[in-house]
Amino acid sequence: MPEPAVPPVPPVPLASLLAREDLALRQIAGPAGADVVIHWAHTSEMADPYPYLLGGELLLTAGVHIPEAAGSGPYLDDYVARIVAAGGAALGFGLAPVHDTVPRALVAACEAYELPLVEVPPQTTFSGVARAVWQLMAQARLAELRRVTEAQQSLAAAASRPDPVPSVLRQLARRVGGRAVLYGPEGTEIAAAERAERGGAARTTEVREALAELARNLAGRASATTATDTVAGTRLAAYALGAGQGFVLGVAAPRRDAGDHTIASVAAVLLALLTGEQQSGSGAARSSALVRLLLGAAPEAVAPLLGGERWVVVHARPDGHAPDAVAASALGASLGSPLVDLARDVVRVLVPAGREPAAQPGWTLGVSAAVGPGAWASADAQAGRALARARATRTPLVRHGARPALADLVPEEEAEAHTRALLAPLTPVLAETLRGWLSLHGSWDRTAVALGVHRNTVRQRIARCAALLAADLDDPDVRMELWFALRRL
């Protein structure tokens, strides 16, 4: 017989159904224990129920189909044999109105074929038994969902610890009550954890060798992501960790409960992320660069660790909502850089100059000029101004213009001294508003959009600037002088 189709919910132990006092069921024949489980309940008075059973049922009958002479013939023996052949899990026999007692021949047949036989008293309806089965299944399903959720949370917490790979393996071994192993690209055992709460089979040499062989076979098959086997009564499973990485997670447990595959899959995803960082070395390089910067190294010294000599800074804002961590990571992946910074209302990405940023659907981007590591701060300011202009003009992407200007002819020190003297009366907010207003040719609406304020606020700030500077801001010469000065800020 093929394996019976079962519903996607945990089965109900027959013992749990017998423990329901409201049903008053009594097992009178056949094996008992936790291994006897029920997947559903079905009522039938057919003489041959075989064609109507899927397997795993508690078959309920009142014996309407049993002839009076059945006790002395092969009828009941054949009846029980057909139920067992169909994969029935147990037989429930209802007393009254047809039979006052369970036929002795039926008890004998169930003992012979090792089919659990349950006596259903007259006051208990078959529909009540079926409802109890569904209630117990719903409770088991809820308990399993809670178990999987708790396991997912504990695995995620383990992945954030200082020793993430061993911690994840320990949590996985604890949750499945067996052994969890991480195998390297060559099939070598990198780390392992074991907690055989359900028996000691996972400890045997035979099981360990079989699990390692299963992992090696999986690593050698490019198209396969999982593999399973059973050795010495132990369930084995292997999970490939990412395409082309070569790492494999192996799990061995004395039995496989519902939800174990989901728990192991979560662990596999976390280990894939951790081993992916270790294999590429990019994560370690970024951490090394950060530590060196914190310890006082110049940007020029750490830039080689990040994989580029010249860089552009990208400022980006999503259309219609504030950025979040998932969207920021996706943007970095689209731009080809993991160097992403999520601020309150903008995402900043440091991109190697060889990867030219392109417009991204759903985002507005400002892109700096390509600079060396020593000019990252200046490039950050350039990208910020480019983003403001992009939002004001409703353009998906604006690049900073790096063409030399007339103001560059003035010596730097003299230009800075003039800027400080000319703009001294203005607060930083007023200076920023004036710069945005001038860059947008005096447009109140577009300046308001760029700064995220009301247009009347822009008018009030510009009027205040004119008063403090004692200047006519409609004069193009005044505007030009102020623009040159504001660019120095």
C-alpha cells in the first residue's frame, strides 16, 4: 500500500481521545499507546469500507451491516482485514440500537489484525466523536504553531550572538531533540551540536556517517536543495545553504514531528546568511574597515578593504513613505553596494564609482560626483543637494555637476572669509532655505517641496533673509553673489 494521504495538521493520539471523559470511550482490543494516532474520523455502514477509506481514520460503525450469523463465519475477519488493508487507524463500534454488546468475533478479529477497537457507549453520538477529533487536532495545530514560532525566535536570537553558528546549531539540536551539523564545501564537519532528548540513536557512528554521506551527496547535486533518509530508525535530513556555497546543514533525530522541517529550514536560512558572509569575506572586510576608522585610521587607508578607489555617494528617498530597513537593503543590492545607511528620512549608499547608479523605481535619487575617500564628506553634501533638487523638480535621479565654475577662480581662503562675513546674519535654517530658493530660481512651491515645509514658511524665511542682509533679493547681481557664497557652506 502507498503512504496514505494525510491532512496538513498534526494527528491525534488515540489515547487523547480515550481520555475525554465526556465521550466515555473504552478500548477493548488491539494495541494501545502513543504510537496509535488518528488523522480523521469517518462513519460508514458499508460491508466493505475499503474503497471509501483514505488511511489513518477512526472508522465508526453501529454494525448495521453485520448479519446475524456473522459470529460463526469469516465475515468479521474479512471486514477487519479490509480496514487494515485500507490503512485504517482504529475501529469504533457503537452500542445500540442494533447491538447491545460488541460482537466477540469482532473483538477477536481486531486482536488478530492488531487494529485498535473502541467501544462507543449509547449516550455518545458518532458526530460527537468526530467533533472531539477535530477539536483535538485544532489544539495540536495551535500548539505546533506556537512551538515553531518559539523556535524561530530562539534561532534568530542565537544568530545575533557573538558565536552565531554554534549557537544556531545548539538551538536547532535542542528544538528537534537530535543532532545538528554544519558541513563545509569539502564535506568536512565544521561545527556540531547534539541533544538527544528522544533517544540516543543520533549518537551512533552509523547515523553520523550516514548523515555526512547524505550531506556530501546533496552538495554534489547542483539542482537539489534538500535530501532525506532513514538509518537505524533515525530520520536524517540535509539542507543546502545557498546556491554554489557548498555548505550543508545536516539534522538527525529519532523521529520527525510536524514542524521540524519548518524549524530546520529557518536554521538553514540563518546559517546560509552567516556562512555566505564568511565565505566571501566581504562582511569581515567591512567590519575591519569600520574598526580601523573608529581607531583613527584615515578613510584613504581603509578604502581598499571596501573594494574601490573612487566612490559616489547616493542619497535616496522612497516615494510616498518613510524608508525602512528592508527597502534600504533592497536599494543597496540594486545599486550594487552593501554599504547602506538608513537615516530618519533618507537612505545613503556608498557606491564604487565603477557601478554607475541608475534610476530606481519608487525612489528619488541624488548622486554625488566620483571622489576619493578623502572627499567622502563633500560627496555626501553634494548628494544631499542633488536629492533636494531631484525632489523639487520631480526627477527620478539628479547628479551633482562637477564642471569648474567662475567662483573657483577666487582663492579659497578669501572666498571663505567673504562667505562668513556676508552670511553672518543668517541662521543655518535661513541659509539653507535661501540656498534652496535660489537653486530653484525663486520658486516658492518647489522650494517648499524640497525643504518639506509650507510655501508660506518659505516666503517668511526669504523675507527675513532680505531684512537681515539688507539686500534686494530680486536683484540678479545680489542673487549671484549670495549663490557663490552659499555654495561655500
